[in-house]
Amino acid sequence: MREKRVWLVFIGCMFYYGAMMGVLYNCTGVLISGIMSAEGYTSASLSGYFTARNFVQAIAMLFTAQLFRKLHIKIICLGAGIFTTGAFFVMPLYRDPGMWILSGILSGIGTSLSMLLPTAVINAWFTKKKGTFLGIVTMLSGILGMLLNPVISRYITANGWKPASVLLGGISLALNIAATLLLEKRPEDVGAVPYGGFAPDARPYEVKGRSLGGSAVTLGEIGTYLFILFTVSMTGKGIQMTSYIPQYSTSLGYALEVGGSLTSAIMIGNFTAKFLYGIVCDWLGAWKSVQVFLVIIGTSFLLLSLFGGVLPVMYLACVLLGFSYMSGLGLSMVAVELFDKDRFETQYSRNSMFGTIVTTLLPYIVSYVFDKTGSFRLIFMAYAFMMFLAVVLISLRNRFGVIKQSS
């Protein structure tokens, strides 16, 4: 029974992450596009939702990470579900585009632990192959997005966006309740043993010298924090562009259903990338894995910018764009290597917060450029440049004070 508990907790992580990312993040793009079409709103007028979500998520990380250390994990999980469900349920009440900011605030609070919770749980319950199992957990969000987006797009066409927002909220709440029933933070809390051994504190990487997160902060560590901020957290925000793909397709003259199918292609890349990243991370290490996947993401943006309107290429590019969803997984595995276990939640949340704050204005910038030019081409080219620049910086990481790891 103690061994079986590991797999129940593992399934709970899948349900939790599916509710946070599979429903809230991966299906919002189609819903927002349906709202724009039905209400006649511009992209810029609804960008406040994404900006509020990102900014509040960044600020909330400072507090929710501390709550995660002190409160029972079931309270945290159910609380997140209430906030994210509320973000969907109140949408039909809105009469002005500015009111969508409230949903952004609610979803930002709810998703502030979207990656921290499953990472911390997997880190405690698995003493080996952490990357592989965390990748499997996060795959569910891609599978849900792949299955839900075509259904939701057709549901919006047939019934309108208001019932669709309530339906998405109900699905998210059901997944969170299931996760609440299954999750436990540490095996020792329930008399269980972790997968791979009897030492809960075992880690796949041992740090030469002192780990990051100690009492004294060196210049090298400051360089490392800035490095993570740019190469993993900031550039990983290419994930934000996945929400614009339905709008991208409609700007080229395609129906909303095509946007939904393109989003499903993104979800195929999503769950494929997360599964592959976990395996590659256990094989090559976190930094080299991030480098490989950033090349793939940069290539997707190049294809979208150069071959917009060529539908087969667009589908291929969207599959590759789905690899951007590994950014959170990449940052979490880098954090597992770099930070003391006792300080992991706090340090990981701080770095995630920095990256989120930096990208808070991106929805406004993207929407402004699109409204002025009527095209996403310039935006996609800029993202491609940032991805490839990050690859170069990772190659020079030792100059930024990154502490070497040994496997």
C-alpha cells in the first residue's frame, strides 16, 4: 500500500497541472478569440486579461510559496482551484472589455503555484528520474488542450462563448477536486516511501561546493539569477504566443475552427516536448536540454513568420511551437540542480516571479503591434531572435557565474 501511494500522488499531480495549464492556459486562447468575434473587441482591449494574469501571478508567487511551505497541500490545491474556476465563472457577467482584468487577477492567483507544486511534490516523492516523471505529469496539460480546443471552438460556434466559459470552469474545478483528494506533499507525511529508494532527501545532482540559496550571496550567484531570468524564464514566455494562434489564423482569413485545430497542433507539441524533455534532461542535464529545445522553439517562430498562409507549414510550426510549454519544466529542473532543497520553493518562486514581471507588458506590446500592422510577422521574428540569442548565452554560461554541477 505504501508503494501504491506514490502512484496515487503522481496521478494527483497530473490532475492538478491539467487543471492549471491544460484548461486555464491552453484553452483560453480559443475562448478569447470567440469573445472578440462575438463582441467586436480588439486584441488590445482584451490584452488586459493576460497582463493582469501575468503580473498578479508574479506578485502572488512571493506569498504562495511561503503558504505552500506552511499550509497543508490539500488546502493549497483546493484554494487554487477556487480561484481559477472563478476566473471562468464570472466572465459571462462582464459588459466591458476592461472587466476581463478581474478574471486575469483571479487566474493569476490560482496559477502562481502551477509549476512549483508538481515540481516540489515530484522532487519529494521520486529519488531518481525526476525529469522523466515530471515531464509525464506536465504532458497531461497538452493532451487536455489537444482534446478540448476543437471541442470548445465548435461549442462556441454552436452555443456562444458564455456557456463555454462556464464549461471550462467546471472542468477545471473537477480536476482540482480530484487532485485535492490524491495529493500529499512528502512521503514521510503519510508513512510512505519514495520511488527509487528510502531516502527522501536523495537528489539526482550533487552540487560541488555550496548550493545556491545560502545565507551569503556572491557576485557569481547574482549573475546566475540574471542568467536564469533571461535564458529560461523570459525567453520561455514564448508560451504566451500560443494564445494568439487562433487570432493569427483568423487574420490570415481562416475560420475560427482552423485556429482551434492549430491550437491542437500546439498541444501535440506540448505533451510531446514535456515527455521528451524529462528524458533528455535525465540524460544530458537541465542546461543542455533547455538549449536544444530553444532551438526548436526558435525554428517554429521562423516558420510562422516566413510561411504564414501555407497551412501545412503552419501546422508543423505550431507543433514545434508547442515545445515552448517546456519552459516551466526547464526552469524547474534547473532550479532542482541549483538550489538547496530547503530553499527550493522560495528561490524557484523568486526566479519565476522575475521572469513573469519582465514579460507582463508583452501582451500589450504584441496586441499594439498587431493592431498597427495587422500581422504577427514582426513579432514572430523578434521571438525567434530571442530564442537563438538565449542559446548563445547558455553556451557562455560559465562567464555568468553559473555553478557547475556533477551528475
